[in-house]
Amino acid sequence: MSTSADRAGARGLAERLGIEPGQVVQVMGAEDLDDVDGSLLDDIAARTTTELIYGEDSDEMVDVVVLWWREGDGDLVDALVDSLTNLGDSGVIWLLTPKAGRDGHVEPSDIDEAAPTAGLSSTRSTSAAPEWSGTRLVAPKASRAKQRR
């Protein structure tokens, strides 16, 4: 049973990620919903009041991409580039990785190497959920315009 304190705490997670009401959010890397933080996804959906878009099979422009990533999931640069496909000009990518000491942890240095290769800059990191760290990534507007040509 959820209490109002539980909901307030969970609501704070989406707010901490800068998720705003009305934003369109695409979720990638969550093929197995048991392997991600469902309460964070529920909170994001509740905060935006829009339906989350799952996977890569959409052509809808989005404000935020939430990319769940674990060590061993493949090439991070490719995943980040794919995340840019539907991202609007002022959009952000939240790269969510398991915290240190958890299975699938991704070293921050791996993110620091992959982001610029994909044309992204890391702007901040936060604890996104009890088991997950979040890294906020953005692309300079000029490079997004070039990618769309």
C-alpha cells in the first residue's frame, strides 16, 4: 500500500530529473521491465501526464529520452546516437546505469568517453532511483541541426 509520503518521495525522483508536466518521454533499454526501476517510470508518467513511448519504433518528437544501460548491453556510443533520433532541439537524455557495486555498473569514465563521441555533453549526475545513477546528457543545438539534414 502506498502512502502519500511514498508518492511524495517518488514524485521527487522525476522532479530531480527535471521532468515537467506535458513533456513527451521516450524510454529505451527497458525491454525487460523487471530489470529497471518501475516506480521511477510510473512517477515519470504521472508527472508528465503523457503516455511514455517505449522503444525505438516511434517517429514522434520527444523532450526527454530515458536510456537504461548496463555494462555488457553493447556499444554505448551507438545507443546514445540512437537516442538522438527523436529528441527535440532542447531535449535531454537521461542515461540511467546501475550504481557502483551493482550488477551491470558502468564506469563513469566509459560514459565520459562515449558521450562526446556521440556528440553529447554530460551536464550533471544524480541518484535517479535507489539502484540507479542518472547522467544528464545534451547535444549542442548546432550539431543536432546537422544530424537532421
